[in-house]
Amino acid sequence: MESRSAERVDLDALSHLVIGSALRIHTRLGPGLFESVYHSVLHRDLVRCGLFVESNKLISFEFEGEWFENGFRTDLIVERCLVVEIKSIAAIAPVHERQLLTYLRLLDYKLGLLINFNNLHLKDGIKRVVNNY
């Protein structure tokens, strides 16, 4: 499937699709596995849905005239416009949300999802992070 441009992608619909996939995975696997398991399964599921997904992508950026090669790594980038950060930890901390917001700002993306699979009910572990530019 040819990837859609970020301008034409409905971010709400895309984020709902990713969340739906994560919910199905969590229902089948439950909490308590390593982050890498959820990462691999979610990546595979989204690709099977026909989405363009980049996994463990190293990102370089410029700051005040200096180039930082491989400054950070995202878990998943879906359709070149949605960053998905995956966790399997006791609780999401405010720093995790701020980290995702920093990624969004450096990438000039509008929306990211922080998904913590280590919850009894996954809906309690999903945070939408919006970059208001």
C-alpha cells in the first residue's frame, strides 16, 4: 500500500485504528510481558492493516545550527505522521508524556500515542499527546 501524506491522513481515525489494534492485542496477551513483545506484535498488526509503519527509527535533528545525528529513537511511526511510544511499566509518569511531546515537536508532528500495556485495563494506560505547535 502506498503511504498517504500526513496532510491527507485523518489523525483521529488513524489513532483510533492504532488504539483498537492495541486493545485487541492486550485482550489476547494481557499485561505483564516485555515491552519488546507488545512492540513487535503491534507493529506486525498495523502492517497487516495496510499501514506504513516504521519501527525503532533513529531520528536526527538540528538545534541552534548544530546537527544531532541519531538524537533519539521512536518506537513506531505510523503513516509518517503519528508517533506511538510503547511502555510496559507500573505507571506512566509525566516525564514520559513530556518526552513524547518533545519527539512530536522535533518531528513537527501533531499527535502521538503513549500506550502502557502493563495495565489491567488498557484504556487506563493510553495517553494522547498533542503538539499544539
